Amino acid sequence: MQTENQKINLPILEEKKVTLSIKREDKIHPFVSGNKYRKLKYNVQKALQDNYDTLLTFGGAFSNHIAAAACAAQESGLRSIGIIRGEELAYKWKDNPTLATAADMGMQLQFVPRNLYREKNSEEFLGHLKSEFGRFYLLPEGGSNDLAVKGCEEILTEDDTVFDIICGCVGTGGTIAGMINATGNHQKVLGFPALKGDFLKESIRKFTAKENWELQTTYHFGGYAKVTSEYINFINEFKRCTQIPLDPVYTGKMMYGLMDMVKNDRFLPGTRILAIHTGGLQGIKGMNVTLKKKNLPLIDL
Ligand SMILES: *Cc1c(COP(=O)(O)O)cnc(C)c1O
């Protein structure tokens, strides 16, 4: 599957003589993040091929991966189980748009305390899950594994070799690793982490041997899903000027960072930039619930 590259017209781009296109992976699916769809594609194929009837995975309350896994499982006739961080959610998950929709799509939600959730990769915890749920195809938190990276190698196409710079969001690093694998050495990939942490480089190196990439680590706004009113205003302004919605957890931070780099002359005149819009738009509703409570501006729908 190939998605369209949309050329962006903004005064700042003209002033700095750089061009920007956005690859609209957000349009792959109305609910599932584009990259999560790509990460699940070969995993679902493998699960079916190996005769699994159940997909089990992990995530937090607003996880795009949980939403995507529920949807992909339903579409392919697999049962799905989501192990969700935070036992307090057991009483209020119906108010959480991500979890409520995942449940609607047939996902069985199991809420676990944070200390137990941290043990999710231990043999002991997995043993408990097996005795409780039987045989299942296991997807890690965020969905990054070799098959997920393989799926993300299909984000970039032959036509994209004309770009000098490719920008992408980084959560667990699987998506950008796939993109890096698909670039030529004349291209550079810039990753914009959505969270704080030095472990990200290592996670990316697990899935790619190429070196034509770097991370821009100063645009996380304090950490995963953390936002400020200046940042929310940027997302709304960007949508007003381009008609392109950005999600607050990933793509907004990448675009904020990229625009900041353009403003600060970090690209030579003539540079052709492609930014990947990975989706995540299902998370806006949930974020607006939080923003309202904190008296911060809301994201325009
Ligand atoms: C999950 C997600 C990412 C990050 O993907 P990783 O492979 O975990 O790095 C980026 N953008 C969106 C919209 C996502 O949902």
C-alpha cells in the first residue's frame, strides 16, 4: 500500500528555500495509526499462518498500539487480549475513548498494577498469562519486533528517493528503523522522540545496521504525552494553515521540532524534506479530556 505525499505551502518554507512534503500515512485507516497498521501486517499474517486464534499485547491507557491491535485482530478473525497498565482503570475505562473503542472491537482488557506491568517481559509473568489465557501470539508493547520493522520498510517507496531528509516520530523505534532500512545512503533520516530517554538509540540499532540517521532529542515537551499550551496552539495553528491534523503524542512533536529546525536555518537552501505522518489521531479525544481537566486549550477537531 502506498500513501500520498502532500506538498506543504507555508511562508517560512518559502523564506528558507526548503521544500516539505508530508506522507499521509494517517489516511491508511480512520482509527488505526498508519504505522501501527504496517507494524501489525506481517505479525497478523504470521499468527494466522501458525494457527493462533488469539493475539495478546500490552499498552497504556491511550495507546495507539492497543487500539490498532484490537482493530487488526477483529479484521482478521483473531481474539485479542490487552494487558493494560494501571489497575485503577478497571473502574473507569469506559470513559477512556481508546480503551472503550478497543473493547468495542472485541478486545478483552485486563488491568494490572504498574509494578506488575513492569515485569511484562519476564518468564514468570508470561507463564501466568499462558495459564490464564491459553496459547496466544505475543506482541510486545508498542508492537516492535522484526516483522513490524519489515512492515515499516514499506512506508517509503521508490519515488521517495528524491528527498534529502526523511523525518519520523520515535516511540519504541521500530517504525523509524524500518524507514532507515528503506533509505539510500544519500538520504538522512531524522527521528523525533516523543519521550525522554537515552535507550532509544540502542532500540533503533537493534533493528538497523545503517548509520544515516540521527535523533533530535529536545522536542519531547517533558516526556511521553506531556504537552504545554504553546504546543497545543502550534498543533491548532498548523491545522488551520495546512488542513492537516496532528496528534499530540507523536506527529505534533515531530512537526514542531522540524519547523523549529527550519526557522533556525538547520537546513541548507534547496533541501527537500519528507515528513511521515504516522497517524495517532484517535488519541486526540482522550487528550482533550485531560486538557479540559487541566484548563489548557483543546485540540481542534
Ligand atoms: C506508535 C506511534 C509512533 C512510534 O512508533 P514506534 O515504532 O514505537 O517508534 C509514531 N507515531 C504514531 C502516530 C504512533 O502511534
